[in-house]
Amino acid sequence: MIWFDEAAYFLGGGLLANAVPHLVRGMTGHSFQSPFATPSGKGLSSSTVNVLWGFLNLAAAYGLLFWVGSFSAKSFDILAAAIGALLIGLFSARHFGGFHGGNLSGPA
């Protein structure tokens, strides 16, 4: 089913984009929001938790992109993954920007 493959690539792109901030913040020793914090998605988790969460996202993205169907960067597949990455990126920018001052349009 082609729609199932494209949905998997969309989710894979979203998970790949979600892995980046968790891995970067965790690997640089900084805390960051995660689903395991209290309150979930608002409180801070340790750098170790963020590395583990980022790696889990990366592994799931790999599974969805390369084990479902036959992903090709020369087809609509890459567009589906890119749209998933863009949407989670925009959501994250708005959500986490409220905690870190990123939603301000001028100097703080």
C-alpha cells in the first residue's frame, strides 16, 4: 500500500527532526524538555535522558525510513519525510520557543 509507505516516511522524517535537538542538547551536557520530565514536555530532563530519547527517535526514524517499503530520495518519499520534519520543526519552534524566548520577534 503506497499510502502506508508515505505515512511511514512522514513519521520517520518527524522522528528524525525530533532526534536532533535531544541529541545535541544531551551531547553538549544541557538539560532539555522531554516526555519524561514533570510536567511532560515542559519540565527539564537530564542530558543523559535526552541522549537516550534522541537515540530512540533516531532508531525509530531509521526503521520507518529504510525498513518500510523502498525509500528513495529521488521520489515523493523524500518529500513526505521532509514535510514530516518541517511540521515537527515548526511545532517544536513554537512550543519550546515559549520556554526559551524563541517566540519573541525583537530584542529581549
